[in-house]
Amino acid sequence: MRQKRTCVELCAGGGGSSIGLEQAGFEHTRVVERNPTFCETLERNRPGWGVVCADLGDFDARGLGDVDLLSGGLPCPPFSIAGQQLGSEDERDCFPMALRIVRKIRPKSIMFENVPGLLQPKFELYRKRVTARLARLGYGCGWHRVVSSDLGVPQYRPRTLLVGLLGRRPEEGPMYRPRRQKTVTEAIRDMMGENGWRGLGRWSRLANGIAPTVTGGSERHGGPDLGPTRARKAWALMGIDGMGIADEPPARDFVGMPRLTLRMVARIQSFPDRWRFAGTKTAVHRQIGNALPAPVAKAAGIFVRGQLD
């Protein structure tokens, strides 16, 4: 029997990454999130996770004992195109606070997730500074680019993962083996047809592919929709109106392009259907849009456990 591994998670959002790490065999001893509504979601679904509703700067990281993994989906706007890619000049850059928490609790491993833009050449110096600070703390690190659709998530969604081990570097090479891709039709056809929609067959043929990356997670984003003009055009090619989020699946005689419901978006993000979100439609969509899909976190967690075990 494998030894149990503990995890402390930062910037947990609505819980996507936490679900995946749980599936990989990690037990959460603390889950930190600053948004009270998101914290309510975490408490509803996993009251035993030790949810702490606080800013990273206010989180008391002392007295946690041995921690096998410190993980976190650190805010992505400093490195995303939509966030203007200001990097360390962006007030939302949480890497410095996360590194201070690493210094306090000295976990056996770390895993921080962000947007693929962090791997662009313009941020090479920033990455070197992060890994140099971690090296001074005793951690060997590696940067990984992962694509969610390679792990059965029905959307493209590339991400960057920083993985580090105390006392040595992680093994080089791929973090996972790609599996068969899952299409939007496979993921949500049953939901789209719940009301007996007559156009389901035609729509299913249009949506028989990989979705663009789900967006809408930013606190500066106006309301629940599927992103800017370019993203909405990509959704339209799949027969989906990305201008907003529907309250119900299309009716039997609906004509035109349907909109996704929150439950459909959540399934495209690989949240379990039983996961209960708190908050308004906009708040729920932000929780979904911000998430690291559970299959990606699970694959990363299995990789980290393999290094530890």
C-alpha cells in the first residue's frame, strides 16, 4: 500500500485542480482561496479540506507539519494576452507570495500552474529568477507545457506547469502519455438534448471536435460568455453561440445556435456533474473558467507522486 501524501493548495478557485490532485491520491490539509463565494463552493463539496478564506499574503503557513505537495493555480493575467502580459509589473503577480510560503513550510514538492504565455521568450528572465529563488531554497525545477485535450478534456486549453522537488530535479521527459481526445459532442450531447431538441443531430455533427479554450474567469471580465470575438467565432464553427450562457438547454423547436448552460461548460472543464457551485451565474462561470481541468491536475499529481514515491 502506497503511503498517503498530503497537499496544501493555494488559489484554489472553484476546485478543479483540487479534484484532480485528490484523484491522484493527495489528501488536502489546507485549501486557500480569497474569494468568499469560491470558498463556499469548496466547503459545500469538501468540508474536510480545511478551507482557508484569505489572501495569500494573510495566510498563516506555520504549523502545518510535513507537507508533501504545495500546489497552486497562481493568477494568470500577468502572463496572458488578455491581461496585457505585464509580468512582474502586474499587481496580480502572486509568484513572490507563493515563494515566501514555500520558504515557510518547506514542502517536499511544488506544482504551480499558469497560462502558456509564461513560456514565451519575453518571460525567460522572469522564469530564471523564479527557478533561481527556488534553487536557493533547495528545489530543483522543471517547466512543462501541457495540453488539456491530450488528457481527455474536450477543449484545447494549453497550460504551463512548474514542478519542483526538494533536494533534486524532477526527471526529464513528458509528464504524461496522451490519450484519445474527447469531443464536445461526446461530452455534452446528452445535456444539449435534454428537452428533446429537434436540431440535436445537425448540431452534434458540427460539435464533433475539440472546443477552444473556455474563458471568462477574470474578475475584470464583464459577465458570463465564452470570450472575446475570436473565441466566439471558433465556438460558432461548432454551432454554439458564445455571446452568453443559457439557463436551460434548447427547447424542442429551438431554431438557431444554442448557448451552453453552466453545467455544460462545467462538464467541458471536466468538473463532476455532482459538483455544487455557489454564487450567481457570473460567479459560477468565473469559477469554471478559472479552473485547471481535473484530468490535467491528476496527471501532474501522478507525475509528482511518482517522483516522491
